[in-house]
Amino acid sequence: MTNLKAAIPATQPHLIAPIENVPLRVQVADRLRGEILSGRLRPGTGLVETALAEQLNVSRAPIREAIQILENDGLVETIAYKGKRVKPLTAREVAETYSLREVFEVMAVTRILESGAPLDGLYQHCDEMTAAAKAGNYAALVAADEAFHHTLIRLADHDLLMASWRNLYMRIHQIMALRNRDEENLEEIAGNHPPIVQALADRDAERAMSLISEHTRILAAFDPDGIVQAL
Amino acid sequence: MTNLKAAIPATQPHLIAPIENVPLRVQVADRLRGEILSGRLRPGTGLVETALAEQLNVSRAPIREAIQILENDGLVETIAYKGKRVKPLTAREVAETYSLREVFEVMAVTRILESGAPLDGLYQHCDEMTAAAKAGNYAALVAADEAFHHTLIRLADHDLLMASWRNLYMRIHQIMALRNRDEENLEEIAGNHPPIVQALADRDAERAMSLISEHTRILAAFDPDGIVQAL
DNA sequence: TTCTTATGCATTGTCGACATTCCACAATCA
DNA sequence: TGATTGTGGAATGTCGACAATGCATAAGAA
């Protein structure tokens, strides 16, 4: 990891595009979160404050606060006076994550149908997913998938649901990054989404919810072996 | 607030019951959380690190970390270089809190009926609520109500659901504390619960879920005026 | 007066140093 | 040998001081 503070000179004059004044703890947290969610920092990896402070060239205070942010994201766990590490994933936690996501998305579908919100964006993200699947581009598929579900939740117009979903989806992001991507059928994943949109367009709550449930459960069942690490 | 560190002498010999070594940040966070959830620290109240540090006789570091914990609990918000305060409650947030709680509890009911878990404890908490309602003891009613719903969630055997529910219920706790308790019909609240247990005992998912929904919506509608504070 | 600019204050952000704790491992004794 | 005790290192926990920021308010010019 490269220096963080170097990017923000101490006495910078007001430029055209004034650099957002982001606290170091947030920069550090975003960076570490990215490392974890991308799978580069695997579950179980120890996080030593002094080492990180030296690597990132900041003091321990913002490191500590950043790690605490990640702890509250559920990505890191602390054992007092002993150490901090990337939270190991258990099979149970993976299953619970997906089952909760299912409930969130069913709630979103219910609210969307109740409010009659327009389905803007969903079609577009479906197309993106299909294209990514055909191109065999895993990263693009994941991004489009996230955009699709993010839009679905956004249409539910429920801030708390959105916040909870985002928190949950971080773990899903991590799980997907840790999976062996070769084992997944990209076309199938992409193909699961258009029927959901169609059911929403038809105002068919039952069908939409059952499709969502089925889709979620298929993804959850994709956990063959490697992800879960013993404590 | 009284001194925190005074309760834990620096060089205390090992006694029979060695005092749990709880980090100061956790002690501070628990204390402030209690103040907020009980309504003694009202939404909008400013939290100044230096003042708290002096009051509690600790340095600013644990205060900062404690406030960050509360921030991640959704109870406090920070504006960089400006200040921190107890997060104001909006009418929308109150409504969203209850609607999400409804979804959580419906999920719990579904899982309980699927797994056939025994309904231990629910009957007892119902009795406690009835007794508290008859005695006009609002605090006891709230405690029994929380115990009831906590048990309901616990029976669902879903750690992530439990964690999400606890986080959500904190806000409900706060809302209930801020309400004018005289306006509530204690007997009605207590009376809402036994039918839910009965429906569970009858394995009647539809009835249980609709009772839960109704109960939640009645509580949510209880927000007549006072709670929400303008920014 | 009225708008602009500067300056002081309150608050949070960051830092380096020291204190505390836990764990592992060696040293000691029965 | 086996258990107990002590000691050292590694990590987090806490502290006090200083830096950076934003806002309000006062000072000054048109």
C-alpha cells in the first residue's frame, strides 16, 4: 500500500476542484474495506495497527478508528489486547446472509408493487448483465448484478432498508470475490433477472417474490467448499 | 455523570471476583447509549468530546471511539470539524423502523414454524406483560415486551437476524422512551401478544404474521407529535 | 449602510509516547 | 517428570499536546 497523506498536501491552496476533506480514518477504512471485499485480504488475516500505520504512513489513531468502522461493518473482529483480524466466514454466516438478503428483497418487491414505482433502470441493468455474461466478464457481471439489486432496493424508497441492504451486500460482495468464479454459470445468473423484472411489470407479487427467493437460494447454494475457513 | 476510572483502581490486586476488563470505550459507549435510549439525552443534543472527557474523567481517545460505536449503532451523527450530536428522529425514520421490524418478526415467525421450535418463554413473557399492564407499570411492560420479542427472534435461530433486530430495537427503545407514556393503552399492548403465541402454537402462519403486522402498525401509528424534532 | 475580508474561538482530527494486558516460553521447585 | 512461577515480547488501550477546519463575529473599505 502506498502513502496516504502524500495525496493530500498539508497546506494546499484552494484549487479549482478542492480535494474533498476526507478524514484519514475514512480513507483508511475505504482502502481496507476494498482489500477485504475484493478478497485480497482473506478472512482470518491479522490486522496489526502498528504495521498498518507504518505501511500507510499515518499514526495509529486513524488506523484504530478505521478498523472500528470495519468492525461495525461486520468485516473485522477484535480480541482485546490480542489482535484484530478479518472476520472468518462460517458456512452458517454465508447461509444467513443470503436468507436475510432474500427477506430484504422480498420486502422491496412488496413495497415497489404497493407504491407503483416505475421500474426505471432495472431493464438497463439486465441488459448489462446479459452482455457481461456473454463476454464471460465476471467482474462486469458482478457489478451489473449489484447495480440491479441496488436499484431494486432503491425503488422501495426505504432508507433504513437501503442501509441494511448495503451492509449485508458487502458480505455478499466478499463471498462472491472469494468464490471460484470458474464454477459459476454466468449466463444462468444473468438469465435469472429479466423474469423478475417481467413479474414486477406484470404486478405479479407472488411470482416476483418466488423468483427472487429461488434466485437467492441458488446463489447461496453455490458455496461448495473453499470459502469457509476454520477458526 | 460520575467518574468512570474511579471504579477500577489502576493497581487492583486479584480479588475473588476479578473485575471484568472492559475497555473504557465500551464503558463510555454503554453509558451514553443508556442515556440516549432512556431519553435522558434527547435527539439533537450535542456531544462534545472534551466536555465528556472531563465529565467522565478519561481522555478523549476512548470518548471518540465510544461515540463512533454509537454512530455505527445509528444513534449519533458526526459532522466533521463541527460537532457530534444525538441523531434527530424524523417521522420517516420512525415509520421505517417499525416497518423493518415487522419484516424481521415475520421472518422469525416463518422460521419458527418451519423449524418447529418450541415456544418456550413466550408464554411467560406474555404473563409478565399482562401483570405489568394491570399494575400500570410502564417500565415493566416495556421490559417484558422487549423480552417477548427478543425471545421470538431468538427462537428463529438466526444470528444475523438477531444482530439486525437488536440494532433496530435500540431505536424502538428510544422511541418508546420519548413517547408520552400516558397516551398509551397498556392493557391493549399487553393483550396483543397472547393471540400471536396462540397462532404460533396452532402453526397458523398466516394468522401469526397478520397479527404481528397489525401489532407493529398500531405501535408505529402511536407517534402523534412530540418525538420528531426539526433539524 | 452594506458588502467583503480577516481573525479568533470552539470543535474535531492527528500524532507520538507511555501504560496495560495477554500469551508463550523458559526457569524453578517438589 | 510435572506443575508452577516468572519474564519477555507483541499487541492493543490510554493519554496529553498540537494541527486543521469551519463558523461566527468583528473590522474595514466602498
